[in-house]
Amino acid sequence: MEACNVGGFHDPTGTRLLLNVWAIHRDPAVWERPTEFDPGRVLKSQTKIDLRGKDFELLPFGSRRRMCPGLNLGLTLVSYALACLLHSFEWSVPRGTKIDMREGL
């Protein structure tokens, strides 16, 4: 829309900036152990995470106009797969194990 400076570089009007989300999510200066799967690193800092690209801390589907077109399908299929697992199998805990029913993560 207008000229600006990003990261110390002058960007003239009409410049298209593309973010490398893969590199941001694997930056060791930002995350501890960035190559390991650890959903707790995001869940510790926020209780409500917007996966639709409004909160830039977590961008699994991209954001704005370049967002993944399969976002709604992916979220729906995860819920459907979980429902199928719960419906199709008889779940139980090992004998003598007590379940902690207190509210929490």
C-alpha cells in the first residue's frame, strides 16, 4: 500500500512480502527445541488460539489470503475421526487405575 521499512530493509510501494512460516516456527532464537513436536509451548502462553491466521503465534494453516483452503475440512475431519474412534471401540482403563476427573488441560 505504501513504502515502509521491514527488518531494516526499505520496501517501496507495491512490494509483495511473503513470510516463511516454516522458518519462523523452527527458529531456535524463538523456540526451545524447535524441531521437536511440543504442543505445550503454544498452549502455555495462550488459552484461546485462533487457527485462522489472526494470532500470529501459531500459523498451522497460514493466514489471510494465502490461508490453506482445506482448513475447515481438516478441523472437521479431526473431530470426525475422534468420534469414530470413540464410537467404534470399547474404551477402559487398566484394573486398579483411578481416573483423575478434576478439570484441567
